[in-house]
Amino acid sequence: MKKTLLLLIAFVGLAFASQAQRYAIIDTKYILSKIPEYRDADKKLQLVGEQWQKEIDDKQAQLDKMYKNYEAEAFMLTDELKKKREDELFVREKEVRELQKRRFGYEGDLFKERQKLVKPVQDKVYNAVQKMAISKAYDFVLDKSEGITIIFADPKLDKSEDVLKELGIKN
């Protein structure tokens, strides 16, 4: 009786083990830090970012100087001249904000430069991960560098269509 029970438990355990999902964990930051192309691209991005930040800082310094001059002279100016100088200050301030947005904003110049320089390297890493996952029969590959992110998932495990079906939504 004990032998049969142990054999049954072992059989059930083996059945569950064969159905278990295989996964791997990688650290893309570590991987990228070891790729010379990525390090070079990252250095270029830092230099470009620093240049653009200096450009913005210079324009901001000019604007600050204009504000100080205006405040120092405001009591001597006529209403018409005050209005003209305030309008000029407003235009210059708007230019600085627009430049900052164009350089560093969402989908700005820095984002585009990053896409141009870094994305090809990231794509190489992604393709290598996908190739490794398929060759080693991993169901999931998780990235631990930025919290846990799924880098690769076996498409046959995606149950989105089943959920839509359950909701009564036809694709």
C-alpha cells in the first residue's frame, strides 16, 4: 500500500514537473554594458545631451540677464516700452522652453538620437535572447535590470484570445 502511494505521488509529481514552465532570468543592463557598440553609443548620447543642455543653459542665462536688466530699468521706462520689453521677455522664455522640449521632450531629439544609436544594439540583444530561448526551450525570459520584465514569452502560452472568448468578444 505504501509503495503504491509513493509510486502514485512520484508519478503525479513527474507529470506536474513535465508540465512546468521553463524560464530564465537575464540582466540586460549587464549585457549591454559588456557590448562595446553600446558603450560607444551611450558615450555619444551623453556628449550630445551635454552639448544641448549647455545650449539651453546659455539661452537661460541670457534670459535671466534680460530679466535683471528689465527689473533694474523698469521704473524708468514708459508703459509702452515696458510692454515691449515684457513681450520680448515672454518670447525669449517661450523659445527656451520650446528648445528644451525639442531637445529633451517626449520623442525629442535625444529620443531620436537614442533610437538611432542604441536601438540596433538592443535589437541584437533581443534577437540573441529570442534565439537562446527557442533553442533551450524556455517559455519565458525575464529581465531583472529594471524590475521584472518579460523579454520573451512562448506565443503558445498567450491566452489573450481565450480571455476575449470568455468575455464574448470575437476577433
